[in-house]
Amino acid sequence: MALTFEVDPAFDRALRDGITALWVDVSNAGGAVGFVPPVTGDVIRPELVKHLAGIVEGRTHLIVGRDEDGEVAATAFLTHNTHRLMRHWIGLYTVMVHPRHQGKGYGRDLMAATADAAQDIEGIGAIRLTCRGGTGADRFYASCGYKEVGRVPDAIRVAEDDYRDDIIMLLPLHR
């Protein structure tokens, strides 16, 4: 069964807790979403609060995918660029699909829902994201139409002796 996606849902405690649990599970499964395992909800919550502040301020849009039980199974955050010369593109952050749902095509569905949401925003011509090298995420995003437009070698340190490239990718939106 496919996920049901919603853009900018009403935010409540259940949604907050669902996103926190998703982020913990994805991180602890090795997902490259800003943390290195092991993590807990207490570690994740301050980062989620930053996204929520953006939502409240109107700078960030939340895309949520729910499974057949109504549980949060996927998320992505689109954040407007605040630089006056770069407001024509939007950033994509914290793209997650729960590990129990991976391999079902839900990641592609989430990326399509994200592109649709961005396309509905006036004046946005592209989506920009960054991903951690060495995870295969760049190949996944490329398969969704994103092009690598830059790379910063060894910009991400995941362990004392483990450095990864920060890969910058772009998806032009066709209007």
C-alpha cells in the first residue's frame, strides 16, 4: 500500500512525536540525516525545533508521508532561501523514510511529493539539497532527476578518522 502525503499538515504533539521517532529510527539505522548513531529523542528534538521554528515563521514547509495505519513513515522539509539574490530556489532537508518501509518505492514517492510541493510555491525554479558522500544517497537523488552541481571534499566528519564529501545537488523545476 502506498503512503499518503500531506503538505504543511496541522502540527500537534502526535505529529511531533511521530517525526521524532522516525528521525531516531532512521538515524540509528545508519541514515545520513544529521546524526551518527546511537541517538535518542532528546538528541533529535532540538533539531526538530529548528525546523518547527521555520514552519511557524513561514520559511519551511513540511511534507509528511503516513502509512496505512496513519503513522509517520516519511518526511522532508522544504526551506525558503532567505538571501535576497537566491530566493528563486528552495532547500530540501531531512529527507527520511522509515527503515521498515525502505525498498518499497516510498523514497521516490516522497521525492515526487516534495517536487510537487515546491512547484506549487510561487517563484521557485529549483530545489537544492546536500547529502553525505559514501552513503549512496547521491545515486538515489540522481535517479530522481537531481544533478550533482558541487562537492566539498571531507566536509563532514562522522568519526575521528571518517570524513565524507558534502555533495550539492539540484533539481530544476519545469513550469
